[in-house]
Amino acid sequence: MPSHNTLHPWAVTLVDGSTENLVIKPLPITGLYQWVILLLADKEPEAVALCVGKDLDWINALDIDSFAKLAGKCSEINYPLAVALAKHAPGAAAKVAPLMQKSLLGLKVMAILANELEGAVGIAIAAK
């Protein structure tokens, strides 16, 4: 599990092609609650903005691929902390449990899409 003291250097690409370096820090306890609430409300851009301490204009200036990777890194850092918090705080558990279900559903959907894509690629290769 990430420590609250761990800093994670990260580089992003903006839509204009420029790059920017930032440091992602694990969220404090109050931030974890906010992050979970935002994710449950399908407000991933806002959750990522909270995670990196940037505004939504900055988020909107990100290249799509950079945003997706940054969102994944924010989850990688903060999800285990939210789960650890939920183990000890009933209020957090009530908020994190639906996020865990949503994450599992997301993984299932990704697996289905990957299988479909693999099949489509196989068909395209066979057609050549």
C-alpha cells in the first residue's frame, strides 16, 4: 500500500503537444472521501483534478491518453488507501464498497471488450 509520504513524479502531454511534469501525492483522509464520492458520481475528471491539485481547465488541456494514464495512476495510488480507510471507518466503508463493486464491473467490461477486440483483430488478420 502506498505511504502518505510517497511522492510519484509523473509526466503528462497536453493537447498542444507540450509536456509537463508533476508530482502526484497520495490524498489525505478528507481527500480520499472526496475522491471516492467524485468517482461514484462518475466525475473522474474532477477526481483526477483533486488527486493532482489542478483545476478542470488544466485537466481539459490534457491529451486523452495522458488523462487516461494519469487517472489510472491516481487510482493506483489512492484506491488502496481508500480500502484501508474503509477497513477501520464504517462511514468510509459505506462509500468505498460501491466503488469496489463499480471497479469490479469495470474490469469485467474491459475483459469483454478485450475479447471482442481480439476477435476483431483475428478476423482482420485472417481476411488479409
